[in-house]
Amino acid sequence: MKVTLFDAKPYDLPGFRRYGEQAGIEFKIYETKLNEDTVSLAAGSDAVCVFVNDTVNAPVIDRLAEYGVRAVALRCAGYNNVDLEHAFGKIHVMHVPAYSPYAVAEHAAAMLLTSIRRIHKAYIRTKDFNFSLNGLTGFELRGKTVGIVGTGRIGRAFIEICRGFGMKVIAYDKFPAEGIDYVSLDELFARADIISLHCPLTEETRHLINRESVGKMKKGVVIVNTSRGGLIESEALLDGIKERKIGAACLDVYEEESDVFFRDFSGHIMDDDTLARLITMPNVLLTSHQAFLTEEALDSIAEQTVGNLVEFFAEGRSENELCYRCGRQEECRKKRSRKCF
């Protein structure tokens, strides 16, 4: 099996080389992202392996199909960068739905604690031998209300962490799970001291945090996003921060991150004015899509991605195949046991 792996980073390679060798997969590895200009690199491959900022739109899908590429293997859970409806009937798409929910949930908690206890500011001060505590007053999590938007595996893992801190948990999800106090989105916005986003990016959830929703929130609310940048309207977030409505923002993702994240721009002028302004805000903590980056998660991602490819090419189907009809049972043929097409 020949697989072209796009947007490769040094931390990706050990796992994919190890599991690929065991499965008899020959990886062609490129640092460049998959898009309309680079899709020709996939010629002669049976499948491509892509990440969150690769472009798998209609023109790319058509070119891949022309080259005889039969599968797109996402090495991530999210798939908003893939035109699933256009892929139907042309190319099969698989993802890794649960590589390590604890990696992302723990990063969300780490960002929250770092922000509200000013740990990042204290670290910088002590490096300059400044041991003053002025301006470092934070607040405790115990007794605070946290609103969780999205209670899939990651959301539920974050709920466990929040309960461990003695927080009151409320949540919103179209598909409720047992043992969680669900409320409407408007009620969540109104009641939560902290709002943490753990839902996928869809047309329905795009700009879930906008000027209108910010207006419904408590003064001083803390917003945490380790899911997808497009869930938050960046300008609305900036306005909420400048108006002192939003007390802090912990962001591991950004709406226009695809041309910025995973690259080194130190020493360069930042072209994205919105991102530059966010970074200058003293109550914004930003990491560059780092939440998944643990040894355990990387190993699981490589193992499951290779497993998806092996299963598909051996059996013609994969348990983790994606289809725009999934969830619409009146149209879905697979139901987790058959081919999508």
C-alpha cells in the first residue's frame, strides 16, 4: 500500500513509520499541506493521509479520484476541512474519532488554570528576578459554574476534571449523555462563569460565540476553546475583551489558523491583524493547536490511522469512515456495518 502523508511534522514520523512498517505501508512524506497546488504529489498513491489544515475540497477530491486514490485518512477527529458530500461516491474518508480525549481535556484545564492564576505572568516575572505579587491575584475554581458546549468524549473528560475541582457543571449538546445537567444555550451563556467549547465545527456551530451570544454572558466570563477556531467570531471576541465583558480567553485554536499555526514566524511581521491584536491582550492565552500533542495521543493517532487504512483496503470498509449521510438513518446504508457506497 502506498500512502502520501501531507503536512508532516517531526513528531508525526516515529509513530507512522513504526506502524506503517508493521502494516506494510510505504509512506511518501511531505511537509507541504495538501491543496489544489500540491495534490499532484499524491499521484501513484492508494491513499493520502492529512491533518486539520489540509484542504480536501471538491477540486482536490476530483484530482485525487483521477489519480486513482481510493481513501483519505485524516489523522485527527475533526473533518470540517473535507467536502464530505462531494467525496461521496468518489473517495472514502476516514478519521480518528477518539485518539486521546484526555490530552485535549487536560490541556483545556491547564490553560484555564494558567490564565486565572496568572501562572504565565509569574513565570516571566521570576525569570527577571521580579518576585512581586502585584497584579497576580486570581480566583478559585471551586464553586464556579462551568458551561460545557459539546459532551462527546473530550467534553466528558473535561467535565470529570471540573467536577474534581468542585465546580458546578452545566452543558449543552444536541445528543445528551446520562448524568449531566443539560440546559439551553442561552441559559448556559447566562449562568456560566467559564465556557469551554468541545463541539465540532459545522455550519450550525460556526461562530457559536458571536456578538449576540457574548451579550448574553456574565461580565468577566472566561472562554476556553480547544476545539475549532471557527466556533468563535474573532472580532466579536476582541470587542468583548475590550468592553471588559470577557474576562479572559484561553485559545488553542484560531479562526484563520491554517496559514499561521505549526510554523515559526518569530522575527517576522504578523500579517493577520486580528491575531496580532489578540496576542497583545493581557487576558488572552494562546497556544497553537497544541492540545492533542502528547506522546500517548501521537501514538494512538498513528496506530488508529494505519488501522483504518489496513481495515479499509482489506475489507473495503472502515468502522471510522465518514459520510455526509451519517446520522441521517433514512439515507445511510452503512450503519457502521456496511460500505457507505
